[in-house]
Amino acid sequence: MPRRRQAVSLPRLWAPWRSGFITAKKPPRRCIFCLAQANHEDQAHRVIARGRYAFALLNLYPYNNGHLMIAPHRHIGELDRLRPAEWAELLTLSQRLVRRLRRTLRPHAFNLGLNLGRSAGAGLPGHLHLHVVPRWDGDTNFMPVLAHTKVMSQSLDELYHLLRDGRG
Ligand SMILES: [Zn+2]
């Protein structure tokens, strides 16, 4: 009998708290980006920055501490359907938030990227989003031993207050 669930693309970082997301039986009913965008309870949805065409929120299932996502307001999955102003704002927000993360969490490096399509690792392929993942020297190597403690010790609430708009 074939296994029901094959491993989804393995994250580079060890992130066991993502298992709730990866093994969730049902996908969320509504797009979490559309929900967060339309709802103005920013803290509840961990929305940390809003622009005219795009906004940013914390990833509830982070690969690393401070993992953010920046998405256009419109529900679109294809890069070539983004309007120039939307693409420009995704990039402007990413610059602003990289600066903010550098100042608050003091990472050594960053990964920024788009997963376009489910086969490329997109968990929510219908609504394009740019990942911003802070990195620290050795976080891959020491993840199983140290980072779990480190990541979990900084709650999403705490991160939200550190990174939300109005903090520069
Ligand atoms: Zn959406």
C-alpha cells in the first residue's frame, strides 16, 4: 500500500514546529494572506507592515527566527501577473524589513526567495509571497541542538512588537 503522504520538500533548516503545517490534514479554507490583508487586526494576523499594494507578516511556521513573508494585496500566484507597482513595493518592503531585522535581531545573513508553485515548495501557491529568512552563522549545523531553544524562546508576540511598523 503506498504511503499516503510523501515528504514535502525538506526545509534546509531543521524546524520541527513546522510539522503542524506540513502534516495538516486540510489546507486552510481561506487564503491566509487575503484574510490577513482584509482584516485590520494586525496583531492577531502578525501583520508587521502595510503598503499601498503589498504587506508583510510573520510566518507562523518559521524556518528560522524572524522569518517574514511579503505578499501583494491581490490574490495572484504567478510572478508575471504582478503589476510593476506591486513588484516594486514587494522589493521596497523587503529592503525596509531587512534593515529592521538587521537592527533588531542582528542576523549575520539573509535568504530571500519566492517559491512559485507547489513543486517548488510553495505551501500556499495561490498567493505569491516573498520569504525573508534571517540567518546566523552555524544555524544549520547547530539547529538541532541550539536553535530550537533559541527560536522558541522568542515568541511570535515578542517578534511582532519588535518588527511592526512604527519601529523604523
Ligand atoms: Zn490570497
